[in-house]
Amino acid sequence: MTYQTQVNPSEQSQTNMRILLIEDDLQAAGFLLKGLREAGHVADHASNGDDGLEMGRDGTYDVMVVDRMLPGRNGISVIETWRAEGVRTPVLILSALGEVDDRVTGLRAGGDDYLAKPYAFSELLARVEGLARRVEPEAAATKLQVGDLELDLLARKCTRAGENILLQPREFRLLEYLMKNAGQVVTRTMLLEHVWDYHFDPQTNVIDVHISRLRGKIDKNFDTPLLHTVRGAGYSIREG
Amino acid sequence: MRANLKVLNSSTFRMSAVYLVVFALSVGGILWYVYWNTAVLLERQTDETIRTEVTSLGEQYRQGGLARLLDTVRRRSAQESSRGIYYFSNQVGRRMSGNLDGLPADALGKSGWIEFPYEVRGTDDRRTHRARAYYTRLSGGFTLLVGRDVEELRQFAQLIRNTLYYALALALGAGLGGGILMSRNFLKRIDTISDTSRSIRAGDMSERIPLRGTNDEIDRLSQNLNSMLDQIERLMAGMREVSDNVAHDLKTPLTRLRARVEAALRENSKPAFKAALTETLEEADELLRIFNALLSIARAEAGQTRDQFAPVDVTEIVNEIGELYEPLVEDAGGALEIDAVDGLQVSGDRQLLAQAIANLIDNALKYAKPPEGSDKKLQIGLSATTIQGNTVISITDNGPGIPARDLNRVTERFVRLDTSRSEPGSGLGLSLVQGVAQLHEGELSLINRNPGLTAKLILPALA
Ligand SMILES: Nc1ncnc2c1ncn2[C@@H]1O[C@H](COP(=O)(O)OP(=O)(O)OP(=O)(O)O)[C@@H](O)[C@H]1O
Ligand SMILES: [Mg+2]
């Protein structure tokens, strides 16, 4: 079963993306599609691996979200086939299996990110939007800039409004990740994954403390805050 | 009949049958060798004597002429003890000397070996014996036959042959009987083992294989199987307890959730719905977190992921997790002191080890916090070092510790001490740490330092 929908053009914003969702649980897919469309994206749905493989082949999507376990052809095989055919579209794998080795097989098959069920919708949205951004050329960037905040990746220096800010190595990496995803929401788990390379569920919000320390260094003495808390989702660094 | 077939089908019996064939072949070989060295050799010796005698008689004829030959033959024939058989005849076939009445009918050729029955003379009754002889025609038309009575030899050979057959038959019979007996005995013991396993499968977990006390292989096997059954029984009991606990501990939040939704529906106002939904979402997240934790613990305990182990740098993990939690501890007004020896490595799962350390720091943070208003400061020590070949990760706090009677209990699922109810948690943290330790073939040891608790994660170092 396949259906496609167009979002009203007037609602389309600059960051509007085309997203393919391959998920066999129709109810879960319904909620996801609704959420993605409400966030301003165009979302198509396939309920089995073979239809999904077909739809994703021409590479017209910005991000594809693939459930690992699908009737017929499984998600891993779909991704492997795409990759073998040269389809480079970023893929987020959804899985009911949260184990580390499942994550590894998923990423090895050509997936770009991995999200274990159950997940919060805000987490999925943040990751999908993060993946779509990833394809934009940023390869040679050696300097990141958000407003008057500048991060020099070669000299390992941070300045705001020309003023030097001293950062610990981990704070530097935290800021680097946030700035690479400037304007996007990054969740706490994304930060733990990318800045610390740990995938477990910390029982307390250890990340919040690190963010507030970073905030103390880059925002405290300035008029406009750059590092924002997005309620119920995570953090975002942006101008205004 | 069925039982006999079963014996024939048993592997012991098949093995004994093979042994039997090998045994029979070697016994047969030995007996044949004995036979060859007695009967056959004696027969050959007889032939050899006859041949020598023929040669010597021929020599005498050539040297001493007919007279000398006749004389010798007569002399030898007369000797009772020699058992020699002689016959000498002229060209017309008339007997001239010897102890044989006439030439046997089948001595037709120029010369050759013959065997024939002959009547022993000189004794009271006339007995027929077998004789073996060589005959040859000499120049001048004379015929000479020299032979021996081989009756005794033949009887001896017969005796040996019979003995051999009996011995072989006896050996085969004994082997076969022994084989059947042995396999039946073995089979009976195996049957008790399968009977036991059958009744266990039927649900009687208390059944055990009876031992004979002989401490032989089967006894040892049964002993091992019994202790395996003991362990399985223990695990099953543990499992049942765990699932009972799980059911109970999940029922509480689910009941709470249900009551909340019901209340909101009764109130029937938009803000009530919103509040209820928000709380429901939180409760659902908590339930999912519990489920995930339970699954992780079960998976760690099952030990299935062990084949994906890789060398991990414990020093690095300790430093990273320490650094991750340090700001949190400081914000709680405490201090985290990290002290990891360089280059500690274990074979394991980096994520799970990190999670275990995080759980222990989380506990220290929650339960060692000094009470409001006290001037004591929370001190957490995180260290990693090598002790007696093991890599030991210790998390030490200066809190109240865990009462001695609860030390063994707190690692069980859902166990939370009454004094800790005010802190969030579900009592699964230490269970996971213990599971991770087990998965790494190590152990978790909790030690009260009075005051304070030290949790030690002891892992076998990388070989
Ligand atoms: N460092 C400590 N000092 C004193 N008591 C402790 C300490 N660590 C654990 N405990 C006691 O052991 C109990 C079990 O700990 P465990 O980590 O298994 O569960 P939890 O912390 O209550 O919940 P969770 O870890 O699942 O959030 C705690 O509830 C607490 O009573
Ligand atoms: Mg805990």
C-alpha cells in the first residue's frame, strides 16, 4: 500500500524537505506522517520493503526513514540495495532492537543514523532534519559562524564579538556539533552520541549541565542568547 | 523381543560386535599359528625324513648293489619302533623285501607321494592306519617305496584342530554374551537417565538421576547432569520470582496511569485532559525505560553478545564517564575525584561498561547526598586499577552506605531500600551493573566503608 500527499504550497517554507517513510505499522506511520507534515515537510509512505525500495531508487528524497523489520524485504536489505545502486540519500533506521550490535549492522549496511523504538517524535524529527542538512556542502569548512560567535576549527579558537572565549576540549566539541547543526534542534541523545560517542540512556540529564556551562561561557556576558533550549526536544544554536 | 532388539540396536552392542570381530580374528590368527607350528610342521618333517631315506637307499643300491639294498630294507622293516614302511619289488612286481604286502593301487607313475590305509601287523587285533609314502622306480625295473605311519600325526592334527575350533567358538560365545550383557547393563543405566529427563520434561523438576556410587563415567555424567538440573531449577525459580516482581512492579504505574486518565475523563475539561495526557506520556516513558532496562539486564545475563566483544580501553571509559558526570556532581555541591591507571584494557562491550559506571555514579549522586543543611560535602571517588590480574573499577561515596543485611538484595531487580523512595528510580540500576559484570565474566562487589559505599566492578583483564 502506497500513498502520496502534497502539502499545501503556501505552507512550504525554505527548509521544507521531501521525506520517504517505510514503515509497516500503519498506525505508527500515520502519526509520523502527520507529525512530519505538520513540521512543514512532504512525506510519502510505503508499507513494505519492495514498494519502499522502488520509491527511494530515483534519489528524489532528502531523507528516507526505514524501519528495520518489514514484511517481504527487510530494511537492511533495502538500504544495501540502494547503496549498491549508488543512491546516496541519507537514511535513518528505525528499530525495535536497541542493541549496540544492531546499531552497528544498521550503520554498516549504509544507514546514516539509527533510532531505537520507542522514540519521542521530537527526537525523530531532530534527527531527520539533521540528516537532511548533512548533505549540504560543509566539507571544507574550517570556520563555523553563528551570529557573532565564531569557531575556528583549525586554530581551535572560539570568539564572540571578537572576544576570546576559553573552552575545554569537550566544550569545544559540543559547540562544534551544535554549530554544525546551527538552526536545527539537536536532542540530548544526539549530543551524547556525537560528542561523547555513548549510546546508552543516562538516567539523569548529564547533558543539561554541560550545556549550561557552555552557555555560561558563550552567552552569559552578551545581550542576545544564541544557545536556546527547545522545550521537550533539546537544544538549538541560532541567531535570535 | 522388543527389548532384545533394543540391545542389538544399542551403541554399546555395536561397539562390542566390532570388538568381537577383531577379537575373533586375532584369536583365530593365534590358533592358526599354533596349528601351523605343530601339525603342519610335523607333517613336513615326516616328508623330509622319507625323502632323506629314499636318497640314502638309492645311494646304497648304487654302491652296494641289490644285495645291500635288500639287506638294509629288511633290517629296517624289522625294527618295530621306527614306524617305517618299506616295500621293494622286482620288474615283474614280485615283492622282494619290506613290511608292506603289496604296492598300493594308485602308485602308478614313475615316482610320487601317495597316502593309503594299511594294516598294522604284529599286534593282536588288526588295525588300519594311514600311511604316507614315496615310491620311485629304480634302474633295472625295481620299485622302492618308503613311508611312515602318520596315523598318530593325523590324530594329533585333528586334536589340535578340534581344540582350536572349540577355543574359537568359546571365545566368540563369551564375547557375544559379554557384549549383550554389557550393553544391556549400560542400556539400563542410560534408560534411567532418559526416564529422568522424560519426567522432568513432563514437569517434575525435582526428579534426579539415581547414582550408583561407583564413580564411573556414567555416575560422573549423572552427577554433572544432576548439578546442571539443580542450577536450572534455581534459575527457573529466580526467573519466576523476577517475572512475579516485574508483573507487580509494572502493575503499580499502570494502575496509576489508568486512574489518572479516568479522573481526567470525569473532570471533562480541556486543561484536565492536557495535564492528564502530559502525565500519561511521562508515565509511559518511564514504563518504556523500565522495559528497556529489563531487556538490557536479561540480555546481559544471557551472555549472548559475548562473541561481539572487542578490546576496550577501560582507562578511557572511566575518564570519559567521569568527565561526563563531573559537572553534575559539582552542581550537587560535591566533588568527583577521578583516578585511572593508564592503559587498562578488558575484552568487552564499551557501551555496557560505560552504562554500568554511569549507573554507579548515579547511585552515589542520589543516595550519598548529604541531607539539607548539613555541612558535609558529597565526595565521590572514581578509580580504575589492576588488582591481582583483574581490572577493578571502584566507585566510592561518603554517604550512608547500604545496611549489611541488604547488600545481597539490592542487586536484585526492583529492589529499592525504603530510605531511598524519595529519589527517582526503579531499582534496576544495580541489576544491570551486576548483569554487565557477569557478561564480562567478572563480578560486582559492594562494600560498606562505614560511612560510605564502595562498589567494585571486577573484570578479568585482557589476556
Ligand atoms: N551508593 C549507595 N548508597 C546507598 N544506597 C545505595 C547506593 N547505591 C544503591 N543504593 C541502594 O540500592 C538500591 C538499588 O539501587 P539501584 O541502582 O539498583 O536502583 P535505583 O537507583 O533505586 O533505581 P535506578 O537505578 O533503576 O534508577 C537503591 O534504591 C538504594 O536504596
Ligand atoms: Mg540506580
